Amino acid sequence: MPEGPEIRRAADSVEKALKNRTIIDISFAFEHLQGYEEILRGSKVTRVDTKGKAMLIRFDNDQVIYSHNQLYGKWYIRNAYTYPKTNRQLRLALHNEKKSALLYSASDIEVLKNGEEEEHPFLSKVGPDLLSEDVTPDDLFARFQEKRFQRRKWTSLLLDQAFIGGIGNYLRSEVLFVAGISPFSRPIDCTEEQLYRAAKACIDLMWRSYENKGITNDPALAEELKKKGKKRYEYRHWVFNREDRPCRIDGTEIIKFRAASRRCYYCPTCQKNPAPS
């Protein structure tokens, strides 16, 4: 599933193609949404927001298209009325005189009125979006210590979109590694220093991934490894997808296990287990 950085980059592409241009045609695959085609035709896109893994396309007539890519959704930007060769199903198409923004495979699409986001069953529960909202390490540090979060394991907590919007599987492993936190611990098991490192890592790695097309490893190290001929999967991350390979910090073998039904990676020496309480 695409994580927050991937959705924010897709939103940037959609906004670049559509912003301030008149929608001359629009089509929804789902019958219950087709009544909105006439309402949206002739309007202009004012901006494209994200909230966690959801995208919000805002129009100058107070309409908002909400979409969530889930596992398989994918946006394509093409010259007007030019379609990619794909076996995917087209779910939403927006056209102006120059560009088409095409959403394939996604099934979670709605049209809202501006302001209805606060009542939406998904959007109303999503935690802070680190790429679209002004969130500081101090804000997250305080959030980690809230009663509803502090006794939950980090491995499930970081995947909970009500905790922080947009963090998914690869960012979970990367955040915990950079913060030096065991994946078997909870916020309440951590020192204040660890909590602050985790807060900073959440923000820094979200932005690093967004700005570097999914790379969460140190950009200078990633570039060095790339010049040596390493493939993208070999230089992209600190620990994610690096089972049995040496830790980039101390050489310890990276361990893979399953948490919340999804694969998780960590270094057992950089991320020591919490002392028994």
C-alpha cells in the first residue's frame, strides 16, 4: 500500500496537472457518483490536499473529491485524453484542455462538500498529517505520552492511522531504527530522549521519503552506494527489506519478523529490548 510520501507526491502531480484550469470533462466509473459529473464539469481545481493516505481534490464550487488508493489504486497524469496501456480499471478521469488525471483500480472514492471532512468516517479519525500540516516534534512527543497511546506496542501503534496519518509498513521499521527503539516496546517503556528521537524521526523520515522518492536511508550514503552499482532496493532503507544483511551502523545482522500481520525489520543491538518491568 502506498504510504503518506507516495500519496503526497501523487497529489503534487495531480495538482500540477489540474490546478487553476477548467475541468472540461470528468467521469466516474461508479454509478452512484455519476450525478456529480455535471456539477464538477466547468469548475476549477483550487488545490490538492492529503490526509494520511487519502487525497482531497478541492474545487472552486465547494466540492471535494476524496479518494483512497488502498492497495492497488494508482494515479496517472497524461496529455489530455491520452490513456496508459494497462489492465487496470479506470475509476475516475478528470480532463482539462492540456492534461488528464486518471485514477485506476481504487474503489474508495466519494464527493464531499467542503467542510464535510470532519464528519467523514475515515478523515475524521486520521491523526496528524506530517506533510500537509504544521506538526512539530514537541507535538508528537506529547502525543506519544497520551493515555490512549502510551501502553500500545510501537509496531501496532505506528500503523494506526488514528495515531499519525500516512505512516505505513516501511516507515514503521525505519522510524524505530533511527530512534533506537525496540519494536517490542511501548512508548511508556521509553526514555524521554527516545520519545523525542521517535518524534523527530517520524517527521524527518516522512519528509526524506517524500523528497527522495521513497529513500529513507541517509541520502549521502544512498548516493554513494548507488555510484558503487548497488540496486535501489539495496540502498533505499536503513533496515526495511534488509533481512540477514549487516546493519549500516554496527554490522549486526538485521532481523525480520511479523508484527500486526506485516513484516518488520530491526537491528537487535541498535534497538535493544526494554528492561523487564
